[in-house]
Amino acid sequence: MRNFFRRMSIGSRLALIIGLAAIAAFVALSWGLSSSSARALREQGANSMRQQTRQFTDSVTLFDQSLQQQSARFLKLFQTDALAPPFVLDPTQTVNVRSTRTPLLMDQRGALNMDTQRVDDFTRRTGTPVTLFARTGDDFVRINTSLKDAQGERAVGTLLDRSGASYRALMEDRVYSGIATLFGTPYITRYEPIHDAGGRVIGASFIGVDITADLENFKERVRSLGVGENGYFMIVDADTGSILAGGEHEGTSLNNVLDADGNPAFAPIFQGQRGLFEYRLPNTENARRTTYFMQYPDWHWVVAATAVNADIDDQIAAARNRFLLIALGLALTAALAVYFMMRRSLSHPLASVQGMAGHLANGDLRQRLDSHRKDEIGSLVGAMNGISDGLRDIVSRVRQSVEGIGHASSEIASGNMDLSRRTESQAASLEQTAASIEELTATVRQNTERARQGDSMAEEVVASAREGQQRLGRAMTTLRDLDATASKMSDIIATIDGIAFQTNLLALNASVEAARAGAHGRGFTVVADEVRRLAVRCSEASADIGQLIRHTIEEVTTGNAHIQQSGEQIEEITARMESLGVIVNEISRASEEQLEGIEQVSSALASLDETTQHNAALVEQSAAASGHLDEQARKLSEVVRVFHLPA
């Protein structure tokens, strides 16, 4: 690929680069447009879900309002036709209503407790059930109704649920209207308080409009609505989380639907009035989804619209591909236009310049190009014509100079050959002189080395003599120590003789005392005899030792005298050897000075020989260079003849 790019012309390269830049720019532009369109499509999808949800909620609101108005009219009609105020509540009188004691509630026409004809006539005419409540303490008890339970019996004798919104409204003396499911049937209900002459709330009237068919219509409508290709709408019970209609989980509770992380996927639905959130379901096709929800608290509903993100992603991919194809087409068109423009305005003129350069390279200096362009290409053509003119002038001058160079180089070569011969003769003489100096240097160096060896040996002999003298001194010291020790031993022997004499006297005294003791001193007599004999032997041994010590002292004195004589002789030898060492050292220094001088002469001759050899080599190189210059001059003349000049 790199070689192919190198073989391309400049125009083709520029066209390729500009085309690639245009493609990159258009692709980046299309990518930006596709990204903005993707955001717009996502926002459009979210707005569509919001709009459809609001429309559906608005339709439910309108339907609820119309039913509430209808229930208000029906309840007003019932109150007008079946009731005759003022009303009176007598807690002291009770009526048994299905085993429940209820307070008596009356109007001008009589007791209302279980007066079923009033409620039944109205229900037959309008098809809407009604109920009357009597207040007992803080409760409201059903005393009359046309509403039947699952067993077909009237739903009387029961209390109104205190946790309901209707109970709170009645206790606050307000009208309540809302949806409620009674015995499996959905109704739009309306509760209005009943007052006595003093304005106190003593009961309530109720009417319910059956909306079963209408709710089914709403559910079918929700099931038919869709968001994109795979999206859907749902109606969710806000209290239980069960799906009343729509979606793929209808009939189940949203509380049981978990996302990919194991968390309740629809938890935001029960945490706000309205909102938009995304989630991902596990192990489900098109798992990524977006849901918009809106609470309808009057009916305890949540209306939710769910869009499958893959539908929007497909639209985004289609839009992106469309933009990319358009951008690619525009980029290719621009690249082709640039390519043909570059070939016409750049490649063809450069090819002409290249052809002229080829002629110049082959020595044809007669070529010229005509151009009237004022841009860089025109400047390049003018420069090529200038190069041709300059080469013609240069070649003409070179041809004139080559002949002069050839004659001068021949004369230089002849002179260099003569100088080379004389320099070689001088170098040979210097080599012979250098050889003689080297032999003399070797002889002097040998003498110097022997003088150094004699000096070293003299120093070793002097050192040995001094060491012998030191050893004789130590021997004399040792003999003097032996003489002192012998004197001390004589003193010790005298002491031993004194002890032996005293012991002998003590033994004699002991013998005398033992003789005086008679028979009791016989043992002491024996001991005294033994001690006397030991004293005699000690005296004899000390006499022998004293004689040996006196003989030893005499011999030590004689040896000391001999050693002193030997020390004096060694000192004399040492002095003579030192004088000899001084003489040998002076001879050695003189030899070294001679050697140093001869080496300096030898070094000077070697330097002179090296210089002469170098000069000879330079002369040879100069001669060779002169010959080579002469050869190059001839070749240059032949090369210059290649150029063709105009006549």
C-alpha cells in the first residue's frame, strides 16, 4: 500500500487526501446529524408517550366528570322524588335491620329504615342503586338500599368503612364522589350528607352509576393503543399494583416484575404523580425499555405507556445509515471533481516539467517550456528554463577549463615523481642510522640493567649485615640476662644451704629432746634422724648446683666476649658494603642518564624517519593524485562532450 501511494502522482495524492478529508468531514457531519436526530427521535418518542398518556387521562377525566354530573343529577332526582325533608334522627328508637339495631331516621313521609319501596321504585326507573345511612355515634350504618350483594340480598345493616375517603368527607360535612367496586361491580359513587333542622349531619344518601361497560371500553382502548412497533399502554391499580388492562403482564402485579439487577422494575410508578424512567428486564427480548406514567388518583389508577428502546434504536440506525449514504455520495462526488481538476491543473504541467528534467538529465540542453501561468507551476516552469540556461553556460565554461587543467596536472605529476625518488633515498639513509642507534641503545640499556642489579644486590647484602648485627645484639642481651639469672640462682642456693643448716640444727635439738623424753620420745627420734638425713642431702645437692652454675657463668662470659668481637667485624663489613652500594648506585645513575640521552637521540631519529616516511608517502600520494587528476581531467572532458549545446 505504501509503495502504491509513492508511485501515485502528486495530483492523485492530493485528490486522494482531499477526498479522504471530504469523506471524513461528511461522515463526521452525518454522524453529528444522526446523533442529533437520535436525540430528537428519543425526545419525540418520550413526548409522544406523554401526549398519548395525557390524552387518555383527559378522556378518563371527562368521562369521570360526566359520570359524576350524572350521579349528582340522579341523586338529586332521588332526593326530590323519594325523600321529604326535614329529617329527624331519633337514637332512642331503633329498627332491627338484618339483626342490627339501627337508630330511627325519618322524614315527613315516615321512617326511612327499610322503606324499600322508595329505593326500589327509583332503581327500577333509573337503573342505579341508592342507599340511605343513619348516623350512630361516629359511624354511619346502612338502613335502606336497593343494592344487592352476591347472594341477592340487600346490603343493609353494615357500617361505612372509616378508612374510606367517603367517610372522611361525610364527617367533614362534604360531598364525596369517586369510583368504587361494590360486590364485584364498578360504580361512580356519590355520597351527600343528610342534615336535620339544626344543620347537624345525621345521615347520608348514596347513589352509584354502573360503569362496567365503560371500563371495558377503556380497557379495550388501552389494549389497542401502542407505542412504536412493540410498545404498549397499561392501566395499573395504584393500591395493589395489579395490571387492569394492557401490556404483556395483564392480570399480574407489577410488584412481581424485576429488572436485570433483581430490583422492582416499576417501583417509580408508585413513588410519584408522573415521570419517565428506563429499565432492563432479564431474559426478555427487547429488554431495554422506557416507561412514562401518570397517576389518576380519583380512580386510584396509574396510566403508563411503555416504549421498547429497540424500536427507537432501529429508527435511529435507519436515519444514521441514510445520512451516511448521503454523506458518502457527496464525498465521492467531491473527490472525483477534485481529482479531475488536479489532473488538469497540476498533474499534466508537472508531467511536462518531468519530461524536460529527463532531457536535461540525458545532456540535452536545447529543451525549453512555454507557460503563461502566474502561479507556482508557472514559477516552476520558469525555474526549469533557468536551470537549462545555467547548465548551458556552465558546460561551456567547463569545456574551456578542462584543457588547462589537463596540461597543469601533467606537469605536477612529473615534478612529484622526481621528488618522490629523492625522498625515498633520504628515508633509506635515515633507516640505517636509526638501526645503529638502536644497537647502541640496546647495549647501554643492558649495562644499565646490570648496574641496577648490582645496586640491588649491594642493598640486600647491607640489609643482611644489619640484620646479623641486630641478632648479635639480641644474643648479647640474652647472655647478660643469663648472667643475672645465674647470680640470682647463687643467692637462692645460699638460702637453701642456710635452710638445710637450720634444719640440721633443729633435727639435733629434736634428737636431744627425744632422748630426754625416753620411751615417749622414740618416734620423735626417728623423725629427727630422717629430717637430718634430708637436710644433709639438700646441702649436698645445693653444692652441686652451685658448681654447675659457676661453670655456666664462665662459659657465658667467654661466649659474650666472642660475640662482641663478631659484632665489631660485622659493623666493619656493613660500613664497607654501604660504601660499595654508594659506588654502584652512582654507576647505575650514570648508566640511566646515558640511556636517557641515547633514547632521546633514537626518538629524534625515529621522529625524523617517521616524518621522512610520511613525506615520502605524501609525495607518492601527491604523485598518484596528480596522475588521478590528469585522468579525471580527461574523463571530465569526455563527460562534458555529452552535453549538446545549441548552435
